[in-house]
Amino acid sequence: MCGFVGFSTNSIDIDKTSVIKEMMNTIGHRGPDSDGYFVDNQVTLGFRRLQIIDLTTDASQPMFNEDDNISLIFNGEIYNYQSLMDDLKEKGHIFKSQSDTEVIIHGYEEYGVEILQKLRGMFAFALWDKKEESLFIARDFFGIKPLYYTQNTTDNSLLFGSEIKSFLKFPGFQKELNKKALKPYLTFQYSVLDETFFKGVYKLRPGHYMIYKNGQMDIKQYWDVKFDTEENTLEFYVQKIKETMEESVKYHRISDVKVGSFLSGGVDSSYITALLKPDKTFSVGFEDYEGIFNETNIAADLSRQLGIENHKKIISADEFFDVIPTVQYHMDEPQSNLSSVPLYFLAELASKHATVLLSGEGADEIFGGYAWYETSKEMRLYERIPFFMRKIISTVAKNLPENRMTTFLVKGGQKVEEKFIGQAKIFDLKDATKVLKDDYQDAPTPEEIVSESYKNVAGKDNVSKMQYVDMKHWLPGDILLKADKMSSAHSIELRVPFLDKEVMEMAGKIPAHLKVNDMDTKYVLRKAANEVLPDEWANRPKVGFPVPFRDWIKKEKYYNKVREVFESDIAQEFFNVDEIVKFLDEHYQGKANRARYIWTVYVFLVWYKGYFIDMED
């Protein structure tokens, strides 16, 4: 885990060295071990390093080639760097370090932008080619590492880096809220647009790169997720998963510092832990809750069976609420996945014992682990009725009072493109429209946002379509973002062995019926995991990372805490306050479960206060 910032400007009114140092210091948590910067007439680069591979100063960044014509800042890990280094040495390249960073430099010299096709890992980087006077910026295949850019500056300067907060230190940056981001956020629970909550600041999409030359951006896609299924036996794919995951974990354990793993009670992190066999595992749960809100005993039990030392942290409600502003600061944008907060505490716990942590993110998206992917027995029976008839029934049911039966009939007459926008669906469009002031109504609909993704998988089976949509939106926008930001907040590196392009290539060939069927979700993965895990862990139902927020806000102390924010002047700017307070009261009085609505609004208001009210420009 490292971090970088940079800019290209023609302004003569700023002290580039002073500015880049300030920008670097803003992301010091990403790299506490060392820093470095490079300044020339056209580009300025800054870096904060967390030492992982090659702990010597030879691996410091910015890193240069032999004649200093190429400069690189890089966040991430290239897991196949040793074989790439050997190949490049055979071609005559001379290395000064044993770091994975340097293979990008010499790989670019040898292959140009095609070096991206040869990398296996997680990465975001910016490479300045002095001879070509061009900047080459790239982000990894899945979006494991963040990368932002903007020209929303007074003189059209280009800024780029690992975290948006560093841009705030650039004298010409124009900080302004992107009003179009709020309405989609209420539905998706994360910043789902390419343009972030900061107007004019964009996320470089996963699997894309940018060439910036002569003041012009050229952005291209170099890789995409593919689901091209090939029929074969269950046993065949179980073996393939075992072989591929063993190799992926072998690569992901490469490090010159201590490696541990996050461990919940689920199959994903348990499988990674069983393959890795680290010295230590780390788990969190919630005070006064056993079972669904506290799986630390389950994690400790598996650790004992595997002969691993387990460390756990029990989180109180007060601790949870106290840390919310800090969590949202590190997120850069509002993000209302409740699991972000326990993940923050988990990273804090792990940082006391290890620098590199492996985790199970990505397994659900790749191997079909979500309940959404599963069709209920009742729906399968209903789908025997011809679609055109179900479509008519669906149209009629939409105009009837909403209840469990009408919802079933509506969905039964819809194609997957009409009813699935991803794993998180908080506010429906009607309620999002109702709670927002007029200035925040202009935004694309959820269906419009995911329509491009559905076009890319036209003709695929429904499970593959949903997996693809999740991998293009939910995975980088929510799951991987919180993983990166919460781990970097505590100066540790989080690695995700399921999100390896070789694993994806193999998993993309597995037929949907082996992933999701009448017996289970992630069916084939569970069978493979069962080779190294007891039945209890391989077959445990998915519960995610549950948080008892819905219980806490039924208590007067926390209800009042949220209500104060909902009735604040800040809330008046964005929301029809009577509507959001109504949701809060309905929940407090036990009339309806409005916890996710409440949390999503609350988190946005906390984030906005932190970045636009409390923070000085």
C-alpha cells in the first residue's frame, strides 16, 4: 500500500516543490516509511512509500530508468515481477533494485503500453516519458487500487493521484459538490458515477489507461471481464479452482514484511486463510451480540484448528459512532456500506501485528455468491408461464398496493436488466425523489447507469449478466474502495487473491449452474474449499459483515444523535427534512425497518460536513 500524487501545470505562480510536498503529506497514511518527489517543467510527481518488497532505498520512488528519461510513481504489487524481471534482463535491461516497481519502467521501455497485458497484480501508476513528453496513467484490471484525475482547476492544470483529498492542497483546484452524484448514491450506497462527488473529479475506470500529451487526454480500455462458459464436469472445475487459487495465494504471499489474513466465519476468507496458513489472523465483532453480529468465536475456532494465532477486537456502539467522521474522511466520498466501519477497526487491529493482509474480497462476484443471483423455487415455478403473460401481470401488479405478492408478480414479469442494478439497492427511485430538494433531482436513473454494462453482456445467461454488472460497478465502487481506504488509513496493504486475472479467466469459463443452483450459491467454490476446510466452514451461508445499527438507533441516545444531524442546517440544503425524520421515527417506533435509509442519509451529511464545512480550503 503506497500513495501518489501529481500534476501537470503551466502556472508560474505556484511553488511546485512546496505544493507537491503538501499534497504528499495529505496522504502520508498510505506510505509512512519514506517519500520522494520529482519536478520538471511539465510534470510534478510525489510519492509516499509503504515498504513491502525490497526494503532498501534502491526501491524508493519516484523511480527512474538509466538515463532519467522515464519517471514512475506506482501504488500496488506486481505479483509476477520476478519472471518479468528475468525476461527483461534477457532482453538487455539492467535493474538496480529487486522491486516490482522497476519491471514497469523497463517493461514500458520494451513494450510501451502493451506492458499492461503482461502484468499480474493490483496497480495504479503514472509514468512520465520525457522524450515523448507524454504521461501514461493506468489502473488495474478490477479497480483494486484507486486512481482519480481532474482538470477542474483555475488554469486547466491536470491533477492525478490515489486520493481526492490531496487535490484540495493544489492552489488552483476548484472544490465544488457534484450535485448529480447525490441521487444515485441514495440508491447504490456509493459513488457510482465516473464523476465523483467533487465536480470535475473523475475515477479512471478499472482496466483503462490514459495518455496525456499536449494538454489532451486519450483514455482507452485495455482489459475487460469475460464470461465465456465452457461445459465440463463439477470435478473438473473443482480441480481447476484448487490449482488456480493455490497459485494465486502463492503469488499474493510474496513479501519482505509480515503477512497475515483477515478472517470472518465465511468460506471466502476461511479458504484464503487455509491456503495461506499465516502466523496470525484477525477478526472483529460487536459488543453484546453473538452469532450474526459477532463471528469472532467462529474465526478463533478455525484458527485453532489450523494452528494459527487469532486476534480479535470487540466494537462498542460508542466506538462505532465516534469513528464515523474519520471513516468518511478516509473514503474521500460518502460511502454507506455499514461494513466499512468494522473494517476500519479490523485494519487498525491488524496493523499492530502485520503489514500485508490477505482477504476474501471478489469471491462472491467471480463465483456467484450473492442471494440476488439465486432464483427462488417459487419464481422458478412461476417462470414456467410464458414471459409475455408474466409481463402483462407485472404491468397490472405495478398499479396495485405494494406488498410481498405484488412485488413478486412485478419482478416475475421483468427481464434481469429491468430489476437488477447491483448488490446494493437502498432507496428506490420514488423515495429518493421524495426526500431530495429540487436542486438535486437532475441525475441519471439507476437503470441508465448500468445500461452500458448490460449491453456488453447481451446474450449471456442471467447469472453472468448480474456478475458482470457487479464487477463493473459494485466491486470497484464499494467493496474494493472500502478495502483500500480502510487498510491504507492504518498503513497496511490489503491483497485479494480471488481478484487475480488468471483466477478470473478460469472462473469465467465455469457454467452458471455450477456456481448457483438449487443446492447453494458459490457451489463449485465451496466444493473446492471443502478440500482444505471442514464442512462447517465450506458450507456456511453468506452473512456479509453485519452491523447492529438497526438496533442501536432504536435506543434514545443514538436516535437523538442521528436526529440532530437530520434537523441540522446542512440537512436543510439537500433534503426535505420532514421526510427523512419520518423515516427515522418510523424505525425508532418499530413501525418499519428504515435502518439503511437512515444510515445512507446520515453518512452523506457527516461526509459533507467534514469536507465542505469543517475543512478549510
